[in-house]
Amino acid sequence: METISIIVPCLNEQEAIPLFYEAFLKDTAGMDTAFEFWFIDDGSTDGTMAALRALRSADERVHFISFSRNFGKESAMYAGMQAATGDYVAIMDVDLQDPPALLPQMLNGIRAEGYDCVATRRVTRKGEPKVRSFFARAFYRLINRISKTEIVDGARDFRLMTRQMVESILSLGEVSRFSKGIFSWVGYRTKWLEYENIERVAGESKWSFWKLLLYSIDGIIGFSTAPLAIASVVGVLFCLIAFVLILFFFFKTIIWGDPVAGFPATICIILLLGGIQLFCVGILGQYLSKTYLETKRRPIYIAREKQ
């Protein structure tokens, strides 16, 4: 019998864990596969580990990895894929926003239709703040314009993959990970399932607006060099503007005898050019900082406990 490894990142999810486990068993009862569970404790500070130990003692199919500190969801997914031994690997959120009832359809997409991956995407953002929804859609539009790697709008981490695709993902050992881009970059045939947004069954989202913003910057830097080109273009453009203005004021003074004046205007121009320079240096700094972190070759995560 084939086995599906279920990877479930957890951060302070003591309430959601038993609800997820019960709902999963109920919704997948008719599937002709075996399951193994890999819960990844991402440095939780509540009773998450107690809940995982209780599950482990009741069901030998349940395994867990506990990080030494919070390394982030990207590291948790990577750790789960490293530990998984199944023929297929699924990544799911513990809050039941990723419905387990879709797994039979996802498995059929791989077995019967020949896909390497069946992924999910939300077609609505019901229950999400409008500001967050606006910026999320803007991010997908932007990154698909400036990157050769297509990232589907509304794509979730919830997906079922073949062992071959998982091995390809694991071969990318970069520390600054943006899995939505990595899933697309490795290729393979992917089928998309659409569903409406489902609200959390328990607990609160760990993704603040600021964390999502930083995550989106990681995605842009990781899968596009367009910002570097933009910085170069802006620099050339302002050099041309400055050259034209120098000629303008030179002939204006020589031919018409009109002295150049305007201290406030000069200050505004200096501030504008200074801001543009700092903006371009900031772009370079982002790429340089990512390169610096990668050259350190630090591990993607450190496991304190594994069962």
C-alpha cells in the first residue's frame, strides 16, 4: 500500500492540533493509502509539544520535530520534507484552512491523470482584511511581471507531490526560502484545485502585515533581478536629467543673463536625489545581505527533539 506523508507546521497551535487530527481521520477514512504525520513544532511557547506527545503516544503514525527556536514556516516545511518517507508528500496547515477532504481528489490527479503535483489556490479572500487582500493581489501581479517564475495568485502551500518532485525541492538548499516560487521553479506538471477561503478552526494567524511584507520582499529578491535593473535605469535617467538641467541653466545665464536662484528648490532637488540614491543602495543592500547569509552556510533549522 502506498503511503502519504502529511507535513504540518505548527507554531503555538495547541488548540488546533487535536481538531486537525480528528477532522483529517474523518475526511480521509475511505482512502486506500497509509498515512504518516510529521508535525513540525516551530519553537512554540504554549502547549503544542504536549499535544503532539499525546498524539504520538496514541498513534504510532504520528511523528514530530521540535525546533530549538522559531525558524519560520519555510524551514518547517523543509524539515518535514526531509523527514518524510512516503510515496507522496502533502503540506497542510493545522488550522484546517486546508481542507483534508480534498486529498482524495488530489491523489486521483496524480494517480489517474498523470500529474506530479496537485496544488490548491483560493478564489476568494473572505474574512481577510481588505488592505491585506489588496496588497496580496498587487504582489502577485508585480512578481509575475518581473520574474520568469510564474506564481499563481492565491496559491496555497497545501499541495500533494510525488517523491521525485520533493527530492528536487530538497536539492535547493538555500537558506532564504520562498516555497511558492520554489514549487514553481522546479517545474513538473501541476494541477490546480480552486476553493473558497476557509477561516481558522482555532487560534490566530501568525502572519502579521509586516511579516507578509518581508516575506514578499524575500520572494521578489529570490526570483527576480528586476529591482537591480530598475536601480540602474533610475540612475541613468537622473544623470540625463541632471545633464539637461545643467545645459538649460548654463544657456539661460549666458544668453539671457538670468542668474540661477532658488535655495528652496535646490534643497528639494538634493533631498530627492539623496532619496533616490538611498533607495537604490537599499536594493543593492537587500541582494547583498541575502548573498551574505547564504555564504555563511548555516543550517536551515536546528532540531531539539525528533520522534
